[in-house]
Amino acid sequence: MSSATTFALVRHGQTEWNALMRIQGRSDIPLNETGRGQAIAAVGTLSSYDWDFVVSSPLSRAAETADLIADGLGLSVTQRMPALVERDYGLAEGLSAGAELDALREPGGLTGNGGFRGAEPEDDVADRGVDALRMLASDYPGARIIVVSHGTLIRLSLIRILDRPIPTIVNAALTVAQSGPDGWTLDVLNGDILEPVFAGPV
């Protein structure tokens, strides 16, 4: 078995707040029917690879996505990892674009648009996301793990790992990254196969 641990990083399926372009963060918004369909459709994409088990954020939209994927692939969800929850957006949660949201904006952070007053700092989100992946890689070297989490957490973790811009993570799309002794590679992003992007140890 290779010592590189392979991760399928999957954002949960769509929720009503996603459809309405409202910020969710830690708000525990369930999947809608579109989101359930996206999770089931993800099974077909994921079935092109071999996977060992599934872990997820404990928030219901990620947990249900993980359960649907695991059922479709005949796998087990072995952990609900608190470190994989979405960024806490504080007062911005539930808001969509407009004056009320703009009044909360602050600069800085990994993306240069640090987010919103009172929100969890981007650097902290990236730290816990990367730490969760490193822990899984350490505990399960050579494993192939489906990680169902949230768009901002996945995106900020990849920015930290790769030190390059990463676009919005699409609901239920496949992103594949590997952690090995020499560092990280990103092979698939939002379903698109890439020339492998390499980054040294993080």
C-alpha cells in the first residue's frame, strides 16, 4: 500500500439557503431535494475510484450527504469530525448580498477578503481543516478517504496547503488531493482533472 493518503474532498449537496445565496456557516440547514439528488449523483463519479471509508462534518447537510454517498458505495461513515464544520460567520449567517452584509465586511485573511466582523478568522478555519486532514493521513497512511465537508473549509484548507488561489467549491463536486511524505498534490478540482499541482509539506 502506498504511504500517500488520498482524499476525496466533497462539499455537501445543495440546501435552500444555498439556493437563496444566503450564508450558512454553522447554521444547521438540511439538504433540499436538489442536494439529495446531487449527493446520489456523486456516487457515480466517486465509484470510478476505490475508497476505504467516509468521514464528515457533523452538520446535517454534510452528514446526510455522507450517508447517501456511503450507502451508494457500500462504505461506512466512520467519524463525524467537529474540525470539519463550516466556518462560523457570526452575524453574517442567514444574510445574502446587500447593504446589511456589506456593513459587516472586513479585509485581510488568506483570500484578502477576510470575511465579516465577528466571524471565525480565515486562518483559523484553514488551520483546523488542514489539521484534520493531517490527522487522518497520520492515522490512516495509504488509505483512500472520502471527506464530506463545506465549501469554505475545503477552499481555505486547499489555499493553505497549495499557496495558490482556489475557486468556489461546487456542491457535491469531486476534488481529489493526496498527502504523502514529500507533500501534497491536487489532482482533481470541482470535477476537473488537473495537471497535478504539487506543494511541499504543510
